[in-house]
Amino acid sequence: MTNAFETRLYVETGLTEAAEIFLDADRTHYLRNVLRLRPGLRVQLFNGRDGEWVAEIHSLDKHTAGLTVATRARMQTREPDLWLAFAPIKRARIDFVAQKATEMGASRLWPVFTRFTQMGRVNLARMRANAIEAAEQCGRLSVPDVRDSTDLDSFVTDWPNDRVLLVCDETGCGTPILRALSGLDSRRAGFLIGPEGGLAKAELDRLGKLPNVCRVSLGPRVLRADTAALAAVACWQAAVGDWKGGPKDEM
Amino acid sequence: MTNAFETRLYVETGLTEAAEIFLDADRTHYLRNVLRLRPGLRVQLFNGRDGEWVAEIHSLDKHTAGLTVATRARMQTREPDLWLAFAPIKRARIDFVAQKATEMGASRLWPVFTRFTQMGRVNLARMRANAIEAAEQCGRLSVPDVRDSTDLDSFVTDWPNDRVLLVCDETGCGTPILRALSGLDSRRAGFLIGPEGGLAKAELDRLGKLPNVCRVSLGPRVLRADTAALAAVACWQAAVGDWKGGPKDEM
């Protein structure tokens, strides 16, 4: 029997004491047929805004599960503000990036089509589902914002001036990553991971015109795009984000 | 047509000028039927000892490929000395750890059975094949040493006194990883990643008796074992290993 207390579900509705929540058919199927929960058991709910709440299942039929929100178990806390933009890669690898980057605490996932990107489209619904599942499992109180895919020109135009852009550079010419991170004067940052074929020179030139851009290196080996994405997020979290430890207000 | 110059193969035999190398049936099949190479084309060979050499295919039939070693393209260099020990996890995830840790430059992969490890066995041949393939693709000059699996008691007994052991701690009580790494007085180190259920208290006590052991934290979220393994290797490489940049003799 699954320990119902360890079942965490992301919901979009507001969470307050005594609120009634009704789950859709997919979620209901998951509770009823996968986890084999039943009325009277409790789960944990979060929505990215109101913290984490314990809720009790009061009804559970084939079509919908009804839950009553009981008590708040954790307050919503400020979370790291790290965007991960990446050229789409093939399915298993993109699933993997969405899951792992969510576990490690990225706040936004953003597919960017570049000149040498091999993939023609990206399944955003699948990426969101992966992010939600990983968020539920890793205990975080939010789900990363999965952005609609864009092209590099729009990406550059839309990038905020006050956010550092760290471009992972496979040419070996970038600044070693921890050195680049130690010099940051902002904790609002994002990485851009290029496709397996790298970014084109014209693209690098275009990116270079942003006010807060830095090319960073992840060492002498050729990392696959998914490896580079996760290594970059891990280094940022360790150096700047909430793996750094210390008082909460340092974040 | 594949660019033959980008085909890198790991071999076990010695590499010197004019040496003749014969590949086994699997490797031959790969060159002939997958890459569709033919006699006269060149590939790159490395063996973890003699650097990287350009070799020319002189014969290629169904059973064996014959190559003549021509010139050395890169000298063997000193590589990071980082071991990654981990409780075995299920197949797709263990493949993934072997591939990614190799790309990121781990020098040893070592499966360790602990009390809460879910898997009963580990396919070492498959792990070695994954490590070799990743080493060929990422451009490194060595393949990690894939150790026979062991149990935690033997692991503790066999751990060298002069090597730091960094135990990834899911309880949140460990030292933040970069703080732990900045205090290291040795670049001979290794991580131990426990199973999804964590290490048992008796196991942590046993590990705590090693002279150079440190429990490290990878932040407040619950990372899956494969995510923790890769995050740990990335942080070590960035802080201590060859992603750090600077003069080679710093390594």
C-alpha cells in the first residue's frame, strides 16, 4: 500500500482551508488505479502560490476525485530564479532535461530553435507533464514555467536586460563556469544550451550584443546538449542558488 | 557520408607508429555497416595510455577490420581523478549515469550494493559498453575504470585512506557541496550516491569512521539518485577538476 502522505499533486486551483478540489479524469485514474488510494486517505497539494496543503479524499469514482483541503503543511517560499533555454533535442533526451532540470530547481524551461537544431518541433504538453511529475516527486512547491518555443531572434529580443544570460560554449573559449558565476551581480540568470552542432557564428554575434551575456565553458570534453544543460544548472545552484546553504535571506 | 576523421575508437592494444590493429567482429560491423567506412579512410584511436592516433583502414571484410596506426594527434594528458560510487539503479537510469559521468570526466564507476538498494544485480558489461561509447563520443583519451560491484562493508574496507569520500546526503544535514569542495586538500576524491531509499543509519555510521569522509548536500529538493550523481560530478569538475580552467599544472 502506498503511503498516501507521500503522494504530492500539483493543482492549478487556489488552496485554502476547507476548499474543495476536483481532479480531472487523468489525475483521478492515477489516484484510483495506479496509487490505489480510497476515500479517507490524504495527499499533499501545491499550486506554486499557496504553499503545500494536506487534503483528504472525500469521493473517488471513475470520473473524478473530490478532495477537501485541510491544513497547510509548508508555506510558499522564494525559489531560485534560473531559466534554462535550450535547443530542442530528441524525445528521450528532452524528457530527461525537463525532469532533471525541474528536480534541480530551474524556474523556467524554454525551447529555442537555432540554426543547427535538428528537431523540427517540440511537444510542449509532454514537457509540461514531465516537469509536473518531477516537481511532485522532488518536493518542490512550484512547477517550472514551460515557455512556448521560440526562435533565436525572438529569444534575443525578448531576453530581459536585467537578467544575465550564460551561453554554454562548446568551443572551449568561454569563461570557466564557476569563475563566471562568482562574478555575477544578479541572481536572476539563465542558461542557453545550443544544439549538438553548436551555435552558428552569426548567432553568437547576435547573442553577444545583449548587455548581460557571458560565454561559459564546461571543460575540455564535448558534452551532449542534455549533459551540458544539467551540469550548468547544478553548478549555478551550487554557486548561486539554494544549494549554497547559509541563511535563507542570502538567496 | 560520415566524416571518418570524427570516428574515434577505444582499443586495448598499444598504439605506436606503424602498429597494425585488428578489430573484433562487433567493431568491424560498426565501421563497415553502421558508419559505412571503407579501406583508405581514417579513424582516431585511443587506449587510455598512448594518446590519440590517426589510423588508416587497410582491410575491411565481414569478420575483421585491419588498421595501420599512422601519426599521433594528441599526447596522453593527466585527467581528473574522480571516482563515482553509486547504489545500482534500474537499467535506463544506470545507462544514463555511465554515459553522463563518462562525458563529464569521472575516472572510475563503481556500483555498491547498500541495504536499501532495490536492484539485485548490475550488468557490468553493459556499463562498460556505455562508458566506452561515451568516451569515444566526448573526445576523452581514457575510459573510466568500471569496477566490479561490491557491498558497502567491502567498499569501506577497500577505500584508500588518502582519498576523500564525499557522501551525498539526502537528509539535508550535509555541508553544501561547494563549501565542502573548497576545503579539500586533495584532488583524489570520490562520491558515494546512495539508493533512492537513502543509506541506513548503520551504513552512515560505518562510513563516518573513514578518515577522509564528508557528507555533502545538494540542496533542499529530493534528487533522484542519477540526478544526484551527475550534479555531484559537475560540481566537483567545476570546483576542483578540469572545468576550473587556469594553468594545467593546477590540476
